[in-house]
Amino acid sequence: MSGEFGTASGDVAQTAQLDQAIAAVAAGAAALDREPRFPREAFDTLAAAGALAVTIGDVRDGVGVRAGWDLLRRVAAADASVGRILDGHQNAVERLEVAADPVMGDRELAAVATGERLLGVWGADPGPGEGKPARLHESGAGLVLHGAKTFCSGAGGVDAALVMVGGDGGIAPSLVLVECDDAVEVDPSWYRAAGLRASESHRVLFHDAPVIAVLGEPGELARDPWFSRDAMRTAASWAGMVDAAVAAALDELAERRADDPHAQLAAGRIEAAQGTVEAWLDRAETVADAAATGEAHIGSDDTESVVMAEPHPNGNAMPRGFDPTVLAARPTGIAMRAEIDRAAKAILETAAAACGSHPFVTAGRLDRARRDLETFLLQHRLEPLLTRLGAQRLTQR
């Protein structure tokens, strides 16, 4: 099953079904943006096409990340909100494969494989005035989760979520699996963003929600190479949103200003910036695959910066093990996201200047693509990570 869809070796009929499913997602995107709600029909269609199961077994079978990233990129281009939720689902699938108890993990992934299980990963704690952060407590029936999390994409629609739960006394956060049932309350008034409006990234309140399982060790969510592969996967979804913005801008310019030299210059700049996105996806693919297998040869310059590049929660900066291919994932993930972020912003700025107000005042495709992409990019604070990466480089001189 792993890596099957969208590849030359995949079944033709299944690939065609996936193509149709993505087309259906795109057809419903504008309506969901106007009247946001959980995109149930989109995920029913994707599940029927096997999209939720594409990456199951990839790590075990040594399958590269490209097929999963390409699927995520296409879905994000069709509807950024659906792509945002699918991003979390793919993260959760990989974490279940590499960190869960085998019996429990196989049970969960079997449900995913039949399209019966959509998963999320929720990590953000609430800010001041938004409730007490979720914490684990012992009850007569076992471990339960109580408190709040924010930016919970897919809230009200996912069947279960992997939740990062902090603790007291400097202990690194735990990663737990929780069923999204009546003990999980969704606050739909919290998320009121201009973009990713149907991602349902709400505040969630856990009312002694039973914990199905604790995955791995404390700090599990931040363990490399999986933490960095999560980040790279998110950048692949950014690339899909960039694709949507590029297509919308070029269509607008071709239809209204094709003979205008200024429009032609803008199109050339957009094309060049999109090439940056492609190049970093290619580079990150190589590093992500090598980090999972430990077999490829990565240059020492990539491996020496990881300790200071992006510390794990509570100061636990070093991933488990010292395999250089694992260590290379973190600085590459930071640089990849930073450069795709910069290219995306350049594309949006160039497109807006060239197209003028028309696509924005008429709520066109470029307007939605811009709102979605800007909202998602703002959720990642890359400057502190680049600063630490740069500081480490300078100390090596």
C-alpha cells in the first residue's frame, strides 16, 4: 500500500479515482471559504479514493517521502484548508508507525487504511485568558487529559488526535492519543482567521478525556528525524498553496494583460520564485529519506549545526542518537521552510502588484490563495530558528 497512489507503479484505476477526488475537493473550495465548516464531503471523497492510507508503511518499507508529499501538495493546491488537515493526518500516521506500541499502532493504522479513521496532531497551548493548558491526570479509570489546546486543525471532524501535553518540573512534553468523543469540546468561536477558514483550527477543551495510549518517551513529538520530517511535510503543503497562487495569478494575467510587458516581467519573476520552491523540495526529499534510512551520505556541514539550530522543548536539543543523516534533518528543515516562506511571499507580492485589485475585490482564486498561504506562514516563527542556526555557523569559523 505504501507510496502506491500517484506513482507509475500504482494501480491506474485507483490513481484515476484519486485524481477525481482531488478535482472534487477543488470544486468545493470556494463554497467552504464563504461558509466555513469541517470539509466532511472532501474527506469522505479522499477516504474512498484511498488518500488517507497512502503513507501507511512508508517508514517500515523504506518508501521515500515524495509520493506522500506530492499528494499533500496537490490537495493543498485544491483546497488549502483540506490540505492543512491532511498534513496533520499524515504526521499522525508516521508517528503511529514509529512510536506507538505495535499492537495499538497496527489497530489504528488498520482503521486508517479502510478510511474509517482521520487523525490530527495538536500541539499548541492556549495563551493568556484562553484557559489552562491541557495536562494529564490519573483517574480511577486510568490516565485522562484535562484542559485546553489551541490551533487544533480538524477539530470537530477528526476521529482521534495525537496531543502534545506539557508537564511540571521541567519534564519534556508527552505525546498521547485521545479519542475525539464527548469528552472533547470544540470552541468554534476562537478561530476567526481570514485564511484556512475551513481548517477548523479551533480551541479544544478536554474534560477528563481518556488517554488511549502514550507514545514513546517524554519529548517524543520533538524527536528527530520525525520532528523535522513533520516540518518538511508542512512545507510541502505550503508548496501546494503556492501552486494555487501561481496558477491564479498567471491565469489572471494571461486573460487580462497578456501583452503588457510589466505583466510578462511579473510572470517571469513568479516562475523564478516557484523554482526556488521546487529546488528546496528536492533537497529536503533527499535529506528526509536519508534521515529515515540512515544510509545516504550527507555532508558534515549539514550535521554540525543541529545542536543549536532548534532546541527541543525544555532544552533537550539533541535528537536520540548521533547518526549524521538524522542530525542533518533539522538544519535542512529550517532552511527549507525559510526559503520556501521567502519565495512564497515574493510570489504573493509580485502577483498582487501585477494583477491589481481585481482578483481581491471580486473574491477571486488569488484572493483566497493569498489569505490561506499568509495565515499558514504566520504560524511558523522561523527567524529565531535561523538566528540560532546562524550563531552556530559563526562559532564554527
